Amino acid sequence: MSSTWTIDSIAHALPHPELRAAFARETSFTEVSKLPAIIDKWVRVVEEFEAGRARIEALAAHQREHGQLPTEYETQLTDITSQLRADADRSGRSAA
């Protein structure tokens, strides 16, 4: 993606309407002095999404062809879920 960002270009690059709405809320209701940090955060979100796009498309193609995700991907999901539960337990929140 471009290194020259505008509010509009960030919003259009977000892959889901709920993300765009969250971005709009944060940029609309944040003090002006705090906007650079908010914008930087959302630029990172877009750049991370774009960096993973090829992997996501490959997973989708594998799912369409084989009817399931690759075994190693499902294992990673399990590992992430365990980590999320452990993090939630440490913070006193429910992971469910």
C-alpha cells in the first residue's frame, strides 16, 4: 500500500464494515492531540492486513479445493485459542 495515507484511504483499505466503523468512531471522538497515535495504529492494521492477504487467499483457495483448511493451519488456530484463554485467565476476563 501507499505510504501516503489519508483518513479516506485508511477507511477504504479496511477489509470489514465493522472495522471501518470503529476507525470512524476513534478518529471522530478522539482529541486532536491524540489523533496521530490513533492514525498510526490504524495504518498498522491496514498494512498488516495487506501483508497477510496472499496467505489468506491461499487458505481460501485450499478450503474451496479440499473442503477444509490445511492441518497445520488448524493446529495454529488451536494454539492461538489456548494462548487467548491463558491471556484472559491472567487478566481476569472470560475468553468465551
